[in-house]
Amino acid sequence: MSNDFVDRLRLVRSPGIGPVTYRQLISRFGSAAVALDAVPDLAARGGGRAPRLTSAVDAEREIARVEKLGARYLVHGQGMYPRPLAELDDAPPLLTVKGDLGLLDKPMVAIVGARNASAAACRFARQLAHDLGQQGVAVVSGLARGIDSAAHDGSTHTGTIGVVAGGLDIFYPPENEARQKAMFEHGLVVAEMPPGTEPRARHFPYRNRIIAGLSLGTVVVEAAPRSGSLITARLAADAGREVMAVPGSPLDPRAQGCNELIRDGATLIQNAADVLEEVRPIQPTLASSRSAYHSREPEWLDGDSGALDIVEQLLGPSPVPVDEIVRLSGAPSGAVQMVLLELDLAGRLDRHAGGKVSLRASTID
């Protein structure tokens, strides 16, 4: 691996540097090496300590582990990185993948749902995945119990993509080990976390945004209210993708989430033809979109104490859109972005979905 890739990996794996901050650092400084050198000063200007930067030794150790697994990296804005996912503001800078990369060239549809799904719902998910596969669609899901497993099984022979919350070499749940290993050979497994990472509760929303981001649309087959599947549906809607749901009995709590999605505007799905009708109109739009980092580059300006004071006054514990901060501050967009970057690296800023930010509660006077 090149020195530039090692430096990029160091940035990605450094605590406190998320996807948005990473992209802004690369955009501002042009290379990961220069960004690494700049982080301590930026954090100091933001009023905090610099994050602990991952060492080159640790990065090279991870690279060797990925190579030993027979996996590879995909870099945002380069090569085979999936174009639909690159459209997200918080797209992962790096993915580790193992399997058939050709599946990323296919149109993709996510099928998600309850882990404790009914037999009828699992049968429907399996058949839907099979029928979509017959029409040249790759099916994306999260390698969980229930609906996810049924969707993967239905698309085994036509193209199935599993997104895991931990590392590629971690099998969760354990009973899906054989299924995941089979997908290494006849499908594709995608991870944002480094090898050896055990999935934690905080990892699953990140996993869900990748499922939604890869896909032209997300079909929810069975889901209780406040379930992870509904989070995936919300993330799909935020990304401008289609949200579809399979109706169920109002007497079954597992169908309540789907019925609520339909009530709130999701498309009711009964078969693969319904899904294809929804996703085909948006496919050309995504296919022609740019996937490079520089599609929305700010005009970077060095921060100053005046801009810092104004932005800090406008921020609070409630998330607010960055565009609103720019408008109210009267400062150039690049100057505001620079201040937010400094606050972020200082550990004083939280970033939220939809391009919103807030001041971390523990840092508010």
C-alpha cells in the first residue's frame, strides 16, 4: 500500500475523526499527510485537545490483516467505491469488502425487517429477493436473523450483499457464520469497521446507513415500532431513496412499523414488480451523479477568533443545519466550515444526520 493510503487509514481510524471531518480535512489540506500534521493545531484553535492519531504501525498492521483475509479496501472517490453510497454526506471514507465486486455494478435494493419475524414474512422476503434477483437486482441486507437472512437466502444465486456492523472476520449472530462465509464466495460482504471489531449497539446505525446508501430503495417486510429496520427506512428517505413497506395484520405487533410507514407515505409493496416500478425512475439519476470528494467542496478560509465566537454563540445542545449557521453568522461558508472543523477536532461538536450540528453538552458553559 502507498504512503498516502496508510495516512488516509490513520485518519479514518483515529478516534474523534468521523466521515464528515475526514472528508473536510482532505478537502482543506489536499492530502492525508498534511491533514495529520494540521490536526493538533486545529484542535487547539477549537479550544480542546487533539484526538489521539492512529500510528502508521497500527495502520500497516490492519492492512496486513485485511490482505490475509483475502479482502480489499474501497476508497471513497476512487475505483470500485459504490456510486450510490458516495452520494451520502457521511459516506464511509473506506470500506473493507470480500466477494464479488461485480455486484456493485448492479442496481441494488435493500430488504430489511424483524429479527423475530414470522414464518410468513420470512417466506415473503425470500421470494421477493429471488424475484428481484431474476430481474438483475442485487439484494442488500444486514446479515441479521429473520428477514435479513431470508433475503440473503433468496438472492444467493443472483447476487446478495451483506453489510456487517463489525469486522469482516466477525460472525454475528454466530449461527450466520456459514451464510457469511458462503457470501465471501458467491456474494459480497461489506464492513466499515476494521477486522476483529466485535459489533456493538452503536455500530448498527452506521451499518444501517450503508445498507440504505447502497440501495435505490429499501423494502421493510416486518418491523416493530422504533426498530432498527425503521432507522434504515428513515436513512433511506433522508438520502432521497425510495421507502417501501409490506403491509401486515394490525393485530401483529411485528407489522405495526410497516403499517405506520405506509400511513406516513411509504409505498405499499406486494411483489417484485411493485419494487421495480418504484426504483427504476431514480436509477439513471444516481448512475450519472459524481462520486468524487470534490462535488461539494467549500471554499476554505482560515478560521479567526471572530468567526469562532459568532459560531459558538449560534450553537447549542439542539441540532441545527450548517446552512442555518452560515446564514445567521453572515460569515463565508468556508470560514464557518473551518470553525466547525476546529470544534469537531477539539471534541466540542456533535454531528447529526441531515447535515446538522450541535455543541456537545459537556462543553457548554
